Amino acid sequence: MPGKKSKSPNYILLKLIALLLSLSIILLLTVFYIFPQISIVMSLKSEFPQSSYPQLYVIPKERQVEIVDTFGNYKEYSSSGFRLKSPWNGEVSRVNNPESDIFIFKDGKAIFFLKDRSILNPEVSRLAGSQEDLQRLLDFLGVDTLSSNYKFNESVLTTSPSTLSIFESKKEALADSVLLSLKLALILPFKGGIYSFQTPDLRGFQYGDPAVSSGVKLQIFDNRDQEFHIGLKGATQKDIDFILSSIKFTI
């Protein structure tokens, strides 16, 4: 009787590769089951690539406000809850509309008092749905995130796909997914990044660098955690610091 044919080395190699692939898939599925945050983080990084969502990768840089003397013959302008002085003279016109109160100066410079006091609250409500679901979402995000209005905005702005880690908990990964969705609503197309600032009377965020952007937005919080918004056109950084130094809250 002729002897059995021995299996070729190629056949044995293919069987070994198939076995290793099967074990790898089982291992991956087991890891994802035990550590679901890994799949959440990987999914978020894949869903929000930097090439398509560069604004999500922008994190605030700390900026020191140069406090300047605003005493003198500077005209004062007021909005609901605060007033400020303008570093510019020669007001040309004023435009009032449902979204903003605008003071326009020569050379096209302008101050916008934006009437929407909060960007995030409506977006949180939209994501959550009902008031009951909103409360569940706020509870889910945690006390640290919601300890103040400023802290909430800071948590949103400092969240980025690049800061996500597979070593965080499932709850933290899910919270990051919500914060990234909110960041899409908060980040506006201003050039030059985002900056955080603080003075004895206020703190907040500056969207845009006047060296490269004609428009800058200031999101300001007073010591009572009330939120205000100012838009500026044609301002230098020195002008911005002048305005921040002059702000007085009235409520």
C-alpha cells in the first residue's frame, strides 16, 4: 500500500495563519467587550479626522491680558448686563437687529454686542431632547464639568480627538463624545486659534488672533459666572486688552 501523502508546508502555513487570525479576532472582540471605551475612542478618532474637522483639534492657549488705563476721554457703550469703553473715536453709525447691537467706526472697525447670552445651552437642549433627558445628560457629564458655566465651556473647548485615551473609563469616553458634538457648535470660523484669559473682574475665551483675522469674538464670564459675548472687527490685540480692561458689569 502506498503511504499517506504528507501535507505540504504551504498548506500547514496557511492553516497556521488562519488559526492566528481567528485567535486575533476573538482576542479583539474580547478586549472590546471587556473594555468598550477602546472601541468608542477609536470610533471618535475615525469619525473626526483632523483633515475634515480641524476646529475640533484646537485647544485654548492661555493669554495674559495687558491691563491698561482706560481713564480719559473715551466714549462708553453699554449692553444688557455690562458696559465698556471704546479705544476708537469717530463713531459712524449704529445698527440694531435681533442678534446684535452694532457700533460702527471709521475705517470699518466695529463693536458687536451679541444678544445671545449662551451658545451651549440651546445646543445641549437640542442634543438631549426633553427637559428630563437634558437633566439626565447633565447628570451624566458629571459635577466637575457642570460646576460652573465657565467650567462647562472650558471642558468642551479642551476636549479634542487628540486628547482621547483608550485608558479612560467608558463613562469618560461617552462624555467626550458628547463634548465633541458640543464643540462643533461652539467653535466658529475665526483664524488664529482660541485663547483663554483672566483678569480680577472676568475670565473667558478669545476666538481668533487679530494678527491674522479681521474678526475676533470674546466670550466673557463675570465673577458670578454670567456669560456675555462681544464681537470685534478691525481690533488689534492692544485694542482688545483695552476693551477687556474697561468692562464693568451692571447686573
